[in-house]
Amino acid sequence: MKKLNTKDLDAPLVPFLYILIGIIAIASAFTFHQQYNGYIWILIYGLLMIGMGAIFINTSINGKQKIWNHIIAKQKINPNSEVLDLGTGHGLVLLKFANHLSDDGHATGIDLWRNSDQSNNNIQNTQQIIKQNHLEHIVNIETANMIKLPFESNKYDYVVSGLAFHNIKPASARTNALKEATRVLSDNGTLIIVDTGHHKKEYLKELTNLGMAIIETKTYGISGWWTGPWMPTYSIIAKKNHV
Ligand SMILES: C[S@@+](CC[C@H](N)C(=O)[O-])C[C@H]1O[C@@H](n2cnc3c(N)ncnc32)[C@H](O)[C@@H]1O
């Protein structure tokens, strides 16, 4: 049986296109360098495109792991917690939290399993990864949409989400998803959103409108860049009815 793991490419088409365009540019520069004096700029462009593709791949495979390790290390996770991971994909965040739970805790992951957002994305693969990590007794996954969660209100001690909110369009649907995340969170429960795209202010405004207390926001360096500093990863940690 193929050994699967949580490290799979996010938005796989993006780095593929950057690297493909880079290779074409470099090949063109070498082909036309005798006829065209400006070939050096095409060569530099090609190298930059490949570099941006490589930064994207590094963030997807290694960088986001480091970011979650950093966030989780600062949380004092009660081993009996109920955790919900929104847009779980291959279960990266789900399993990182589940590793801190006892047999009395539980972690649920939900997803629509979209291959454009993560490669090899399907419920069977993630189920297999959970089994390979021997966590099936405290972890389950379901197919559900973040904008309408099939769970009761005030249920989860942690609602967490990695790089999934920006995939929801339009803004009104993202607002619904934030409302749902907040609804299912228990009093004094913690919401942790890690995301990219340019919605940080929007999330902070909506969460404040929903009465959430913003505990921390942070923007990460090169390990969170999706091609470059213009597309960084950021985190928001907020609490419900925080006392
Ligand atoms: C970039 S992947 C990230 C997966 C995982 N959280 C991680 O950090 O590795 C985004 C995930 O969000 C899921 N997703 C996108 N929109 C969703 C929605 N409306 N409801 C549930 N899942 C969604 C995609 O299918 C995909 O698995």
C-alpha cells in the first residue's frame, strides 16, 4: 500500500506554471542569445520564476508545518479537547492537534476534497493517513462545507483551519464560514486561522463583529511565502466569550 503523508502540494497548478514558464524563458534565452541582446533579461526572468515556484513548494511542504508547530507549541492544549479542523485536506493540522489529545479527546476534520486546492485530495487518502498514524480511535473525517457546518453550537474547544478560508468565494461566503466557525466553538474556545491571500483585515473585522476577542495576529517570513513576500502566510488566534 502506498505510504501517504500530510505533505502534499497546495494549489499544485501554481508552482507547476511558474516552473514551466521559467524553463521556457531560460530555454528561449539560450536559443536566441546570438540574435537578441536582451536575452540576459529573459534568462533572469526565467530564473526568478523558477525561484518563486521553489519558494511556493517549500512553503507548501515544509514552511506551513513549521508555522503550525510554532503555533501549537504556544497552546496549552487540554488532552480531553474537542477539536474541529476546517478544510483538513490531508489532515496536517488535524493530526498535529490529535497528537496532543488523550483517548478522551477527539478531533474531527471536514473538507470538500478539492484537488485544485491540494493534490491527491480525497477522503480515502486522508482516512488512510489517519490509520497509518494510528489515530483512528480519536480522529474522524467528514465531507462538509465550511459555510454550513453539520454540527451543534458551542461544541468545540478548538476550531482550527489551515489555508482553507481564502478558497471560499465570494466574501459573503467567507463571512458565513467565519460565523459557522464561531457558532460551533465553545465559550472560551479558541479559533486559529492560518491563511494566505489578502483577507486578514476582512477576517479581523468579521470576527470582531461576531464578538470574538482577537488574542494574536502574526505574519510569517519566507517559510510562509507563496512565491514571495507579496503573498505571505498569516495567523489569527481569537477566543469566544473570552473572560
Ligand atoms: C490548501 S488546502 C489546505 C489543507 C490543510 N488544511 C493543510 O493546511 O494542509 C485547502 C483545503 O480546503 C478545502 N476547502 C476549500 N473550500 C472548502 C469549503 N468551502 N468547505 C470545506 N473545505 C474546503 C479544500 O478542499 C482543501 O482540502
